[in-house]
Amino acid sequence: MSGAAEAGLTPVKVNAVLMRGVNDDEAPDLLRYCVEHGYELRFIEQMPLDAQHGWRRDTMVTADEILARLEADFSLEAADAETRGSAPAELFHVRGARFPNGEQATVGVIGSVTRPFCGACDRVRLTADGQIRNCLFAREESDLRVLLRGGATDEEIAERWTAAVAAKLPGHGINDPSFLQPARPMSAIGG
């Protein structure tokens, strides 16, 4: 991380997933480290995107639990909701803490499961193998690679992209009893 900062690749963002019984007691220490070094920390709820399809809601550390663990050591204040826009992270100011550059220290929490933000989401992902995913939890993908390799025109590629975005569902459905985890895990989707 320091190498990225030294190379000017800033801001350096650190994503962390707390796992019950593994590292869920380390949240304050990680925030302290990131504040001291000027890294933007984001805690992400564990999502049903594991290769083993073994994700269970009862083992997930929720956004509320993450905040409670942080608030045991820090005073947090929710940042202006308008600054969030379509970003997945809810931002919190760490009262009394500043990054080395003098900016107000912040921490983000991405509660994809317990605090879904689907209504504001404008994210689309292009996978390493050329598939368009209009949601991390989409069970279908649009193949852009075949068009690119087949010599498609810019207009044909744009039409495929537009169709993929237009098919975006209003929510990921994790909280629906009929939810099915995508076949491809996060490591195959990219992220």
C-alpha cells in the first residue's frame, strides 16, 4: 500500500471483510492503521459470492455490528448522505482524526446485504473474460468478447452495452427466499 501511495496512486483504498471468529475483533486496529497512513478504509459485508457457495447470513458480520465495533474506540458521524450519490459505501467521519494530509478521516461501510443500495446503484462490471454484469449478483451476463473479437462496429457494441444496462433489475434479491447465488464467484467475476 505504501508503494502505491509513494507512486502517487492516491487515494489508496483498503477494502476489508470482517469474518466472525476470524478477524471481527480487528476493526478498530485496522481503522487506526489506515487513518495514520492516509488510506481510505471500506468495510464490506461478506456477500454470497464465494466459490464454495457456503455463505450463510448468520455467520456474516453486519454493517450494524461493524459500526458498533468501531464506535467502541472511535466517535463516528455519518457524512452528508448527498455525498454518497451512487457509491456503495456509507461514509462516516472519524471525529477528532485527520489523515496525514490534513483531510478529515473517514471510514466507509458497504452493507450490500443488510443495507442494500440497489435503487441508487449505477455500477456495471466488465469481467476479465469480456462479460458485462449489470449487478454483482446477476445470474446472467452479456457477452461483449464475441462482438469485439468478431469485428463488431462501435454501434453494435454500444447496443449490447445499452441492452445489458437496461436489463438491470431493481434489486439484487439477497433477502428474497428464492435468491440463488450466481454461479461464478467473486474471484471469477473480478473485484
